[in-house]
Amino acid sequence: MVPRVRLVRVDLLLIPVVDRDTCIGCGTCESICPEMFRLSPEGKSEVIKESGGCDIQFVIDSCPVGAISSTEK
């Protein structure tokens, strides 16, 4: 079996965006990437830092309700 290789474009910076109307406040994003996400006092996810050492696509894919997306900068 040939291992899969994940190609990552390094010329783009993906900025996470949270749809607060869709967010259920489960905290998955914060548990995966606490340097970029936190739960607000209202119990919704919010971006606290636009870049960091996290795999943003993994965070997006891990959100159970699809509340996280990204934009390119």
C-alpha cells in the first residue's frame, strides 16, 4: 500500500471564520487549537488569533456542525 501524502499550499494564509449562528459551543475547535479559538461568555466559539501552529483544515473538518470555515489572506 502506498502512503497518502497531503500537499499543503504554503503561499496562502487560511484565516478561520466561525458562523456563530451555527456554532453549538461544543468546544471541539478550542480543544484542538486553543491558541486560535476559545468559547465566548455566550458559549460560542470565537477566533482569538488569525494564525498559529494549527492545521486549520483539520479544525474545520472536526466541527460537528460545520460552523467553521476559512478565508484566504
